[in-house]
Amino acid sequence: MKKIDNGGITSPKGFKAAGVAAGLKRSGKKDIAVIYTESPANFAGAFTSNKLCASSIDYCRRVVERSDTIHAIAINSGNANACTGDQGVADTELMASELAKHLNIKNDQVMISSTGVIGVPLPIDKITHGLKQAVDKLSFAGGEDAAQAIMTTDTIHKAIAVSIDVDGYPVTIGGIAKGAGMIAPKMKMPQPHATMLAYITTDAAIEPDCLRHCLVNSLHGSFNRITVDGDTSTNDTVITMANGAAGNPIIKTGAAEAELFSEAFSYVAMNLAKKIVLDGEGATKFVNVTVKNAKSESQARQCAFAIANSLLCKTAWFGADPNWGRILDVIGYSEIDIDSGNISVFYDDLVIVEKSQGTSTPVSDQIAVLKQKEFNVTVDVGVGNSEFSVWTCDLSYDYIKINAEYHT
Amino acid sequence: MKKIDNGGITSPKGFKAAGVAAGLKRSGKKDIAVIYTESPANFAGAFTSNKLCASSIDYCRRVVERSDTIHAIAINSGNANACTGDQGVADTELMASELAKHLNIKNDQVMISSTGVIGVPLPIDKITHGLKQAVDKLSFAGGEDAAQAIMTTDTIHKAIAVSIDVDGYPVTIGGIAKGAGMIAPKMKMPQPHATMLAYITTDAAIEPDCLRHCLVNSLHGSFNRITVDGDTSTNDTVITMANGAAGNPIIKTGAAEAELFSEAFSYVAMNLAKKIVLDGEGATKFVNVTVKNAKSESQARQCAFAIANSLLCKTAWFGADPNWGRILDVIGYSEIDIDSGNISVFYDDLVIVEKSQGTSTPVSDQIAVLKQKEFNVTVDVGVGNSEFSVWTCDLSYDYIKINAEYHT
């Protein structure tokens, strides 16, 4: 697997993209993105489990049900078009039909996403005008513009591409994502679901079922293991498109190539998920929370998310305060099975807690770990052999600032 | 029911208390409290459901099991004596035996509580010295000193007393509480549990079962409906003592007097619980979140707590941002049954959302509600007739400051 410098969704063959400023954002920044594949693509999608999801989510779910291939995705930022009633539904459909018209494709070959403030009707005239502009600007070099156009409170755009060799054919997988706040997977499995916006393109020739399988497989270890603030959005979406332009023999479920492709696909998803947490609202630190030796993976997951979402843990990390008592407190109330006299906690490789009590590890060494931009908190609950890792960030003054002082 | 000016735990007859500074707090403030009843008291206790509870919790549970009456409670602040292993257990027992010795009562007539930093061994010499001092200072006017001595990050001490007439006898109920952070009930019922430290004294003559019933009844509408930060402590405790000094005919379960007493008891518990939220770490606002017309009370409760603990809602309240989309987002992911097209939201009496869409209520009116020190957020989910209210506070810069810059 080879990483492509400055890669993104237009790195795979046959994909064009564009991002334009249509006036949805008061900042005047880009706010409409279009992703287009020259030949129709197999596709798969995963969506939020939030019951009050946006109309674009309902729309996309219908496309998934009735279409075999898609041709384009339009995304607007600055407005989530959620809780906007019948008008919201009509606006989503108008976005789809306008895009289809400009691209001369069918309505049900178009997917739509929206992100931004909830409960405000879309400024639909600006959007239809912007869609036309974006279609006019579509190019094989437009990936970065699209990555920028989907940003909301993100401080940097998020993109990656990798290539692998499939039977002698170079196959490329590219992705973009956005998300900084209202980031938290729903913890219920096995329903796949996503937690932000991410689009993964590939020129691989791959069976639809195999592609869907790759997406589902990737979620568990990527978008479904991250949390910034514990709030699951109404609009979370991951969509992947495979247009076959690489010309490789079709990748089929069960074949060795499927595994190779799935690994690369998961790598792209993980990379994007990690970028979201690194850019979490107000985040100054990336924290990998692992719970191991739990009774089951779901228990490990439940406890790891409880730690990752604890305000007391997140603020301690922000302050580089090695106060492990807060971690033990969370373990105690996380409602998983534990050996209460036999808990261990590690900051990176340092043993901080052993047999549920503090060790003699010098506090200065502990602080040194917590002052890093990235570190690991590992908890051993001593009752089984399952583990799960969650990626999160600290909670800083800037999180409060972003969410109390701006209407987001 | 009559409220007693400056009332507290020494308002009921026969109760003495004291608070002294034993050097556990770096600030030099009071950190050891003793509550004493001249005649042995019927009692009841409710404790944290945290699996990594402090040794004092285990100790108190044993007293509850084996003792019919108690005589005294000692509480230290500045150190939770949690996750301190065998030494912690021995220290709790030493606290109990020292107190019993000084008061000339039996070890198992003593309850012990600790609150403060987790994982640091108790400075036991300071504590035993402080206990002696406190016993020497015990007085019928010592309630306020005791209320101050149990404070940690609290900015004000919390106390109340009320009196009622039982068969012509004045009966008094008094209480103190502490708690500002690491405040959150466990949401699982029906196991009663507490979420901070609270002590409720009464001179009522009341059957032990009836007293226990009053405590259990009160939790649901008081300590178990509050959350500051969603973190459930290792040391949460509510203990009540009834010494019979009022001389009233014994209050028995099922009698009219039992109901009267229970109401007054619940009022004291609710008042203390509300004081905890009002003094929540960094809190600038008290928010009463009600979910109504839910399928069941437990669903209403689950949704109300999800809103009350949402960082996005809490920061919006801090900023007086009427962004109701964040509330609908939480309703959507709270995993309760809802009528997704028929959600209403009210800020005090203003209708903000109707049929899951924004109303024309002027934004300036909405902001005016959210700028108050106290307001109500009411959600109607339109599928049943059950409701539940949760008391919470906003999330401010000062919460981050208190928990990132100090080792608490």
C-alpha cells in the first residue's frame, strides 16, 4: 500500500470534484461540493442512527434501496436541512434533480448530504445556483476544493489517498471527511452507522456486495470508535463509490484481493476518522483510550467510551493532570464487569495504577506523558480477554468558546 | 410545613455537630465534621452504585446490615479514601473506632464518609487529631460548621431545616449536603443510590422501615434527578438519622402522619439536591429539563438526562444561544420512542418547536428566557403520557478551569 502525496477523492481514476462558495456561510468560504464519476459507480452508504435525521439521510437511504449505481454526490455545508419538515424534503429533492439535470444523469443516481445548523430552511436559490457553478468547475484536480467546501467548524480539510496493486493493476482509494463537533458514534451495534460526513472513492472494479462489506468492516475500527463530545449528529454519512476505471479483474467477496482491498479501504477510513478527532472542536490532544481484558468487546467498548466522554477525564487531560482517580471512577460507574481489586492503568507505557492502587511512578513522568500531543490511556479490568480502543480528544476552553459564542 | 431560618442538621432536637480544620485541605479550611445524636437514632442510608466505591461506603453498608441504631457520623473532606486498598479499609475502621472511643459509643454505631481526591492515602494522624477536636467542639449550634467542613469545590455550604406538626408535636427535619462536581445519578432504577454527600437529621419518632421508605421515596425526585457533569462518584452517600427527641407518637408506615413526614422529608432532600446543582462547578444557570408525553417514565428520564448531559446543549445555555436544533439532535439519539414529526420544545412558556420545526417565536424572546439564572426546557415527544424532570446546569469556562487547573 502506497500513500499518495496530497491525495484525495480525485486521486482514483475517473473522479472529478469541485467546491464553490454559494453564500451559505457568513464567512464567504466554500460551501457546496460536488463529487462526480464519469462512469456510473457501485456504491454503499452508512448513515446516522439518530431518529430525527435530516431529510437528506432519508433521501440517500431511498437511493440505496432502489439504485444499483450512482453518478454523483452533492454536499452543502452551513445548513443541515434537519428538522425542516416538508420544505426540507422538497429542498433535498430539488437539489438532487438540479444536479441530475446539470450532469445529464438520472435523479436516483445522485446522493445528497447537508451539514451545518439544524432547523433553518435551506437558502435553496443560493444552493441551486451554487450547484450549477460547482458542476461547471468539476475537474480531476477538484478534490481539495471539495474537501474544503464540506467543512463547518473544522480548522483544516481532511483528505487522503492510497494505492494498491490488484493483479498487476494499480487501484486507488481516496477519501475526504469533515467533522469537529457533534461527533460521537452510537454505541449500539451491529447496525452500521456513521458519525460525520465522509466520502471514499475508488477506481477499483469491485462487486457491490464486496464494496458494502468493506464499508461495514471499516466502520467498527474507524468512524465508530471516535468521539469528540458524545453528541451523535442528525446528518452523519459515509458514502463510497467504486467506478471500475482501474480496469482490474473484478474484486469478489472471499478472494485474496478482497482482503487486500478491504485493508486499504479500512486504512483510509481510519485515517479520516483520526483526522476528525485531531481536529475536534477545541482539541489540543489526541487520546487513544484502550480497555483490555474485558469480558466482551462490547463491554470494553462501553467502558472505553465512558472514559473518552467523561468531562472529568477530558479536562484532566487538557490540564495534563495525571489524576487517575477520575479514570477509576468512570470504570466503576461504567456498568461493566470488573475485578475491582485488580485494575491497572497505563499512560503510554508507564504503570500508573496496579491492583486498583497508585504506583510509585513519579508524577513528573506521568505529567510528561500527558503533555504530549498524542498519548495512550490503557485500562486493564482483569476479567476476560476482549479489548477495544476509542479515539478522543481533551476538553478545552476553546470547546466552550466555539459552542457558546457561535451559533453552530 | 414551616421553613426554619438558617436551619440545618442541628435544628432537630438532640443533635449536636461540629466542623474543624485538621489540615487535610491546603486552603486551611474546615475539613472534618462530626454529627452526633444524644440518644441513639433509627437510621437509613443510600450509597453510590459505583463498583469502585470508597472503603467508607463498604464500611457504612456493613453498619446498615448489622446495626439497629447509630449515634454519630464523621465526615472528612479533602480526601476520598477511594482506591487506597487495605490501608484505606484500615483507616476507615480507625476513624470509626477513634470516634466511638471519644464519644463512648460502640464502633458499629458510627458511620464514616470521605470526599475529595481519589487514590491518595488518608493523612490518618491529622484525621484522628481532628476527630478529637471536633468531638470537643460538638454543640447544638454546630450545624453550619459541619456544613462547611464537608465542602470540596462547593462555593457555599448547603443546609436547610423545616418543621411540621405531628399529632400536636413539633417535628423538625434538617439537612446538609455537599457536591459541585462529579455529580450524576446512575440512571438505573430501582436500586436506590445517591450522588453526593447529604445528611438528614430529624427528631421524629419514626419506625425504621418507615424512615427507610421516606429516604427511598425522596431519592427519585431529588438526588437521583440531578446531574452536573455526568460523572457518578465513588463516594456518594445519603444518611438519615431519627432520634425520636420530638416525643411524638411513633410514625408508622401507612399512617397519615407518615405521608406528612415523607413529604417534608422529600422537600428537604429536593432542596439540598437543587442547591447542589445551583452550585455546580462553574455553573451560571440552573436548568430544569422536562420530557413529557413519553412512553414510560424511564424513557422520559433517559431522554431528559441525555439533554441535561449534552455538551452542546449545556454550552448553548451558557451562551444563551436558543439553538434548539441541538436539543432535537439529542432527542433523536437518546434511543427513546418518539413521534419524529411531532416534537415540541418550550423555553419556559414559549413554544420554540412545534411539529418538529421551529416556530415564529422571536429569537429575542427566546434569548431573554435563556439569559435568566433559572429556566425550564420542556420537550414533548408525543407518544405517551409519562414525564420526568432533571435538574442540571450549564457548562462554562470555569468548569474547565476548576477541573483542568486544579487537582481535585
